[in-house]
Amino acid sequence: MRPENTSRYSIVVKNRPGELAKLTKLLSDAGMNVSGLRITNLGDKSSIQFATPRDCGLKQVLRKPALR
């Protein structure tokens, strides 16, 4: 997928078991594809950066309480 056809997102979560699983389940349940992924350890937090097809409605999905 070409960069101009993707949207990039970055979220910060607590660095604990299951946080990435919650994110990927949320995306999977919404039928979204992830075309790139990077995770950075920030001590007690982690930054998860990923790319999806542009205009896929991800902002609404990420606002769900499952990630809070």
C-alpha cells in the first residue's frame, strides 16, 4: 500500500501484558487492517504506532472505552 493511501496513528498505553492484544482485538472486531506496526517501550508506558488504510473510521474505534 502506498503511503498516500494510508493513515498513521500513535497511541500510548500502559506497559503491561494484554494492552497490545486489546488494541488488535478492537481493530479486528471493527474489520480493520493494519499495514504497519511499531512498538516503543517508554518505561511504564508503551507507544504503539500503526498504519491503516486511509479514511477507515479508526478514530471512532479508538475512542471506545476498551483502551482506557
